[in-house]
Amino acid sequence: MPESRAKRPTSPHLQIYKWPVTMGTSILHRITGVGLGVGTLVLAWWLVAASMGPDAYAVFETTAFHWFGRIVLFGFTLALVYHALNGVRHLAWDFGYGFKVATANMTGLLTYGATVIVTLVIWIAAYASMGAF
Amino acid sequence: MTIQTPLGRVRGLGSAKSGVEHFWHQRLTAAALVPLTLWFVWIVARYAGAPHVDVVAALGHPINAALMLLFVVAGLYHMALGLRVVVEDYITAKGSKLALLFFVNFAAFAIAMVCVVAVLRIAIRF
């Protein structure tokens, strides 16, 4: 094999491959969607526990407010916010807007940023409603 | 050889035997879920850690109960439609695909039904 060919990287080569923004947003949309499907079980548990009375609700609260439960719930919040925001992006595409590569990249990065900010705002609001501040 | 015009074939839904229902319902539920998710996030943030009496009083209010029912039904239908695509994309073996599609749809209906009964129970009891 000639020298020049041997050193040429094959693509997609994971160590040097530059992921397009839109590829990341698309994959994340699907992963968060599947994750939220699992999250519906927590929603069902919350509603059922509330419908059964204070004792069942206390069991739910103990689990949900455990530090591990909080991490899981924070993850579900991130997933829900991301999937909702990126979903709006998809709806805009369905109407034919935002297809230019530069625009799609920009809205993708905006979605990432907005997801983090909105999620933090929700959690700060939730802690505030619990009288944490 | 067919004497049907292209338009006639499209109207007959073509060889796929179905039209754009899946695509359309996915978008309908998505559009519905945008405001419903805003409401859902608000109610969860507002009542996280609240005493049981306050939670059921809020969820039992007719407007909130109706919104929660809409959120649950639209959300789980949206989930069933979305997971169908995921299964169809990655699972090629006919048997496994069929089994997973059964599972996805059964799970969606079961979870939705449990949530609906719970919300109605809250609305009636509290």
C-alpha cells in the first residue's frame, strides 16, 4: 500500500470524525424519547400513589426525594425539556422552515443551551416552591 | 400493467396499504403536547414536595384533571407512535419485531389506562 494511502483515515473514524450538530440532536431526540417512555412509569406511580392516599404517597415521596431518585428525576426533566424543545424544531422543519445547514446547526446548539437553562429554572422553581430558599 | 392513473393509485393508498396517518398523528400529538408539557412542568414544579392534601386538591380540580388526562393520553399515544418507528428501524427479525410492537402498544395502553383511572379517582375522591 502506498504511504499516502496508508495514513489516510477512513471515515467515519471515531477518533477524528467530527459529528455534525444535527446528527447529535437527532440521536438525542430518539434517546430522550425512549427514556421518556420509561419515565411514564414514574408518572403512573405518582398518580396512582396520590389516588391511593397519604400512606402510598409517602412511599412515593421517600423514593422520589432520595438523592438517587432526585438524580433520576433530574434526568427525566432534562429529557422532557430537550425532547419538547427539539420537537418544536422538528415541527418547524415540517412546515419547511430552518433547513439551511447553518440555521439547523444554530437552532441545534440553541436547543442544547436552552435545555440546560430551562431545566435548571424548573428545578430552582421546584425547590423554591418547597421553601428551600 | 395497470390502467390506473398515478392519482388513482395514490387515492387507493398505494402498495403500502396506509397513508399518512402515522406521520400526521405523531405531529398532532406533538403539537398538543407542547402547551400540555408547559402546564405539566408547572404543576410538577409547583407541587413537588407539597403535602398529599395539596397535591390531590390541585390534581382533583376539574381543569387540572382534564389537562392531566389530555397530557397522559396524548403523551402515551405519541410514545406508542414513536417507539413503533424505533422498533421498525432497528429490529429486522419478523418475530421479534411483532413481539416488540405488541409490547409497545400493550404497555402504552396499560400505562395510559392506569393513569386515567388514577386521575379520575383523585378527581372523585379528593
